Amino acid sequence: MLYIYLEEHNDHKKVIKERYLDIDEPEHIKSIYSMGCIPNDEKRDYQADSNDVLKHFLIRLNRFPIFVTFGGGFTDEDIELFFQREKLSYTKSSPDKRRPYYSVQVNDASELELLLDETYWYAAANDFYFLSFTNRLTFESRMVKRWFLKKEMIVPVVNTTDEMSFIRIEHDFMGYYLFSNEACFDTEDKVKALLPEGDGIDYYE
């Protein structure tokens, strides 16, 4: 049995802080949901399950292009061979002269499946992993608190608009957070309608 959870969050400030997100105008965010899979069987690969649920959600939504940005940790330039082989449109940046970040424009469901299946392990290894329907990220110098230290770092910053949605992958790819101010995501029922259903799937209440 695959157990899926979906939860709407009302304390936006707390969620944004705990996810280490830098958002230029966080008050523009109207809805935040967490979703993913509940580990209840040691034989299941819940990172792969989370990837499958995310693919299902985005393919059912059928809204392209999607911009997938990841990197800053384990990501290295070998991934560019995959992009080139599959003819994926991408840009590369190294804002802090360390490991690069890649932003890939995904134009249809087949490209989405190819990219997520090849790269979701970066999110599982806790690299930065971010999806949006418009390319809303910039890299800026910010004072960042990590654990008990505060230092200046180059970090990804989400630039908000009046209509936008984005997804931030959770720790170890055990789920993800959807942030939105769009009408298509303004109720939990609208979000749940895009998630898998059927035999072998249940929802954690």
C-alpha cells in the first residue's frame, strides 16, 4: 500500500523559515501545502515513490513549460552530457564559484519524466531542488543563519509575482512543499484532485 499525505499550512512564516527559503516578498504567498509519501514498508523506495507522485501531479496538471533548478552540492558537470543527449534546454550558473546550479526548461510530460528520473537523487542527497512554472529564481548575497552561525552567502532567491506557484523538495526527497497564490491551488481539494488515486493507494488522515 502506498500512503500519500497532503496538508495545508497556515503558518506561512514558520514553513518558509524551516525550509530555508529566501523569498523577496513572502506575503505574496497565499497557500502552502506539503505532500508526499508515508514510509510504512521497509521494502518500498520512498524517494522513488515521491518522485512518481510528483510526476503524476505535474503531468495531470499539464502545465508547461516547467523550470527545474537544482545543484549547489553533489551536482557536477557530467549531468550536461545527459542534457545534451536528450536535447534538453538548460542554463548553468556558478554563483559562488563552487558546484554549479542547472536550470532546465521542461516542455512536455516526456521531458519531465526523463529529467526527474535522472536527477531526483540530487534532491534525495539534499541538493537544492526547485520547480516553478516561470523562471523566478535569482542568486543573491544574503546574510544566512545556518545552525548557530550567521554568515554572508550566495543563495537562490524566489522572486514573487501576483500569480505564481513553485515547489520546493523536502529533506531527503521524502516529499515536497507547494507554494502558490493562484486560484488553481487555493483549496486542498483542488490540489488533491491532481494526486494519484486507485487500488493500492490510500491517504494518511
